[in-house]
Amino acid sequence: MVGTRFGAEGVADTGAASLDELSAQLSEKLGVEVFLPDECLGDAVVRVLNQLRPGQICILPDLSREPGERSNDERFARALAGNADAYLGDAFASSHLEQASVARLPQLLPRRALGVDARRELAELTALASAARESLGWCLGGRRLSDKLDLVDRWLPRLGTLCVGGQLAVTLLVAAGKAPEDASTEPELAARTRSLLARARDLELELILPSDLRVIWEGDPEPRVVLPHQLVSSMRVIDVGPESAERFCQTLGQRSQLLWWGPLGDTSSNAGTSSSRRLLELCTGPELRSVILGKDTGRFVRALPAEAQQGVALLCTGTAAACAFLSGQRLPGLEALRARH
């Protein structure tokens, strides 16, 4: 029996759009017969489980849609435990959730363990969290600085290098006085970004912002490269420029541990993928231990051929869980696996 939380990044890694597709994938790749009941508890599930033979799997419906799951209800957890002999927690992406199948169910079963993939993910994040400042570089991208600001604030004293690309770099460029104020898409963060820049200077952090940007402007048939002070509100930033991509890779290549969180450009179009592809090549090198974080970054990397991904230490399955871990927060799913029965 397998309990599923469809919709989490960990399940989305399969490329399946639904549990029906996931079942078909499992059946084809493992050569097994897969059953998918309409409910996660009840007589129908019990009948399926009692009739399972070697070479058959039962997948429960999405547990996250159950009220008892979301409320971390012990009765719901006990009902699930009644149909299980052991618990294997291999979804690190869900380990930060205080929900029944994550935080309560493992404690009700005498046999429980952390899965191989989750163990590897935890080990790589632990290595990242314990890296010395002089060996650690971060590269941030994506659309919104607000999604990353809290974690960056916490980690600022521990970073040797911080490179910032993507749309969120424009907000920092504005705060640094290197781009017009109306270029920022997050003007409400002006005070916090100025404070972050001041702290980075006080900490003598190597903070690198783009010196050139690839943009699309109305009426232009092709993207153009501009300097930050040349930005106008009608321009759409689709990537950092070639000079910035070169400097990012040269600087980050001097570190031995890297966290990359967020594409450096708009990866929905080929014109915005150049710098992200270049950074991925750096991440796959043998001299750099790299962790790649973020849903958009993961989608971009997984869409590339498998050989382009080889050498990456970790392509993280769960951004929220990883951020909770790196912020020093408790992970109920891991605590439940360690608890005494």
C-alpha cells in the first residue's frame, strides 16, 4: 500500500498530472498491477488490501484532501494505521507539514524508517547548512524577492558569495541606486532591500548584482542587452546579460558549495534560458557540490536531457521543507520517525 499526497513537488517529479497517470507509470515501469480505490478508508480499501498479492500495489487517494489529514487528527491517523504494518517516509517535501499521515501515523507503527531518497536529500541539505562561509556561495533568481528575503536575511552572515539574477535582481538594483525606481515590481520592499544591502556591506559579503540585462521592449523583434540604469517600466527583463552570467559563474566557481534557488531568466522562452543553462553547467562540475532549489528551477532542469543534470548533488523535491530545514525550524515528519513507539 502507498499513501500519496498528490500535488506536492515530490510527486510532481514524476511528470504525472493525476493519480491515474501516476498509477499507469508505476504499472509500466515496475511491471506491477496497481489498484487505486476511490477513498483512503473504508470497506473498499480493506477488501483491496486483503486481496493484494505479490506484484500488486494499492495507491490511496490524495491524503491532503482529507479533513482529518489537514487537521492532524489522531483518529484519522489511527484509522490509516489499522491498514498498515510499516511506514517508509521517503517524501522529504512533506516533512515540514504538521498533518496526520506525516506527523502522527509514523508514531503509531512499530516499524518505520526514512527512505533512501529522503535520507540523501537530508544529507545534502545538512552538508550545505554546515558549510564554512569561505566555501559557500548562493545564487538567487526568480520573479519575487519577497519569497526569499526571510531566508536570505537569516543566512547573510554565513555566505561567502551571493549572486542575484532574475526579475528580483531589479528590486535590489533599484535599492542600490543602479536602476530607476519605477523598474521594481516590488516597491513595497524598498526599505528591506536597502537594509539588506547595508548589512551585506557591513559583513563584507561578496554581493554581485547584474551589470547588464537582457530585455524585451515593445516593438523590438529581438531581445536587447541594456545596462541597469537604462531600464524603463515598459521593458520586460528576461535574463541577465552575458557579462553578468560570466561574472556569476567565475565567482561561484571559486566556491566549493553552492545553493541555486530560482532561474536567472524567464525559462518559459528560449531567449531567457542562456544564463541558467550556463549556471547548470557549473553546477554539474566535479569541483562544486551544488543544491538546486525551487519549483521553477526544478522544472527547468528536469526538462533538459538527463546527461545535462548529471553531477548535481541535489535537485531538491520540496522548497518549503528545505527552507524550513535551512531556517532551523522543526520538521514534524522527521521527528515522528525518530519518536519512540
